[in-house]
Amino acid sequence: MLTFDEARQVAAKHFGEPFAREGLQDDTACLVTPQRVVDDEARGLVMVGGSWIVVDRETGVIHQWPHLDNLERVGTMREVKGEQA
């Protein structure tokens, strides 16, 4: 079972960019966010639509969940903070 930090590393390697240390997880998945998205949000730039990047904790497979289709599940995930990048 992957930890949140391991899921961040899988996504960073796959996408070739750093991922934020804060995210969400449940027993089967970790929702991770590219650091550039967090930085853009902090500057007031908001992206509407899109999808969440999710790493399967059992297999390490990366999925992209459309926002509207997965609001309920994401709402039940717990906040998690990884180690310093």
C-alpha cells in the first residue's frame, strides 16, 4: 500500500514536475496536485473543470477523475500532509 509521499513521487515521475505536499487520501487512493496548480490558486488564478490526479494506493496506477463525476467521493477523503519536498 503506497503512502501519500510515495504516491506523490509516482505522479511527479510520471508528469515530470513536483507535486504539492498537501492532498487527500482514502483507503484506496491518493489525490495529488501539481505544485504549479497550488501556486496558481494562491495567486488567484482558478481553473474551472478539468480533473483530479489520483494514484491507486495498491498498484501505483495513475487515474484522472473528472471533477463533477467524483465530488462525492473526494468529499469523503481525509486531508493528508506529506514530508517536506
